[in-house]
Amino acid sequence: MPIELTTMPAKRQSIPVNHFSDEFNSGVFIEKISFTDLPDFDEWQQSERHDRHSFFLLDSGAITIEIDFQKHDIKSPSVIYMHPNQVHRILAFENVTVSTWAINNESLNPVYLQLLEHITPATPLPVDKETFAIIAEAVSLCIKFAERKTDKLQPLLLKDGVNALVALVTSLFLEQAKSTDKSSRFEIVTKAFRESLEHHFTTIKSPMGYAGQLNISTPYLNECVKNTSGFSVSHHIQQRIILEAKRLLYHSDKSVKEISAELGYDDYPYFSRLFTKVTGMSALSFRNKNRG
């Protein structure tokens, strides 16, 4: 029988960040663990963010995870990627063996970092036996690198190995998304906009502001984004802000006014109206409905 965990978040002022251990301050982490039960349910069931890009290879068993209000029932063999901004928690698990590796922005190959920004959020992805075997072998090798603590170049060797793992998994997600090297101009502009939005959504709130960031006109930015995604630039800006608001409303005990300020809105009533417009309910109603 799978072990199920309670779904109610604990009271907290802010969303906790899980800091991976880092013996050599190398910005990377890797391990393989197995468990049929967890000794401390309270710790594992809590919502959290990671301080790095985190990857998981589910070797065996099954697990249910909630990532940004989306529930995922995952069976082995599968790969999971979570961006540092994403909030997640374990809901249930059964006889799990999982390999985990994590890497910060500074240690991540810049090309991989850009690609990961483009595929976020990524749905957990089942893999075939051959692909699983390749990734598992690479994980095993990286763990051996991690154990060679006396090697002078061990931190660099481990960083390069984990980057190779990131490349393996990122390529799978790109293949799933049917990405091509010959992206249209509209797609290139839309990707650049989404990357800028992820970094500036608390400070830049207008299509004009993002057009300025990309050195293009506002009408052209809107044309590119709408042609590629079906939605306007304003829609994407609002959705990103409201996602972060939902995260804070559900996973923290900050007041709506505090959340408004954290998201860059000095005009608290305006933020409240925006939340209601986008979600169809007030911020407090969202919190009460989902946490009550």
C-alpha cells in the first residue's frame, strides 16, 4: 500500500527553501536513496522550493508529487525536473528508489540554463528501458566521482558529470516538446520574452517594458507572442504574477497586502482586483478554499 501524506501545509511566514549539502562549495549535489517509509512525515510533506535546478530519476516504485498546484502520479522509470522557483511537496509514495542531482545557476552550462528556462514548467516524463539504463549508468559514474574526495580536480569532475546528466535529461524534454533548431523568428522572440518575464515579473508589469528589454516594438512583441502561444503579452504577465501570488497564498501565511508588496504592487487594491479578475475569486477566497 502506498504511504499517503496529509495535504495541509504547515503554518509559515514564507516558503522554505531546501538547501542541498555542498561539501566542496561546487554548486552540485548527487545521491541515490531508497525508502519504503519516511521517518519524519512532517518534514517530507511540507511544501518547499529547492535552491538549485533539481532532477530526479525514479528507479523503482511510485510517487505522487504536487508541483505548483498540479498533481503528478509518477511511476518508474521516469525523470522529473523542477526549476528553483517551483513549489512542490510529496503526497504519497510506495517502495521508492530515486537518484537525485541538483546544480545551481553558476555551475550550470549557460546553454543548458537557457534551455531549461524555455521548458519550465516540465511535466514528469516516463522513459524507456534503454534511456533509463543510459541515465542510470551516468548517475552511477557521477556518484563515484563524488566519492573520490581526495582527487585534486574532483569538484570540477563532478560538475562536468552532473552537467552531462542535465544535458541527457534536457534533451528528452526538448524531444517531447518537438523542439527544432530552426525556430521561427516569432518563436525566438517569444522564448526571449518568457525568459525575461521569469526574471523581471516583480518589477516589469507592462508589454512596453518587455519590448524595451528586447529592443523591439510593443506591437511586434505582441504579434510574436500571440502567434506562438495564442495569448497576448499582458496575459502571460498576469498569469506569471498570479502563479506566484497563489504560491504565497497557499504555502505561506503572509497577508495579501504583504504578498502584493512582494510582487511589486504598492497599490494593494489594484493587486486585489487583478487577482479577482484573473482567477474569478478574491485572494482570501483562494486561500480559504484551498487551505480550509
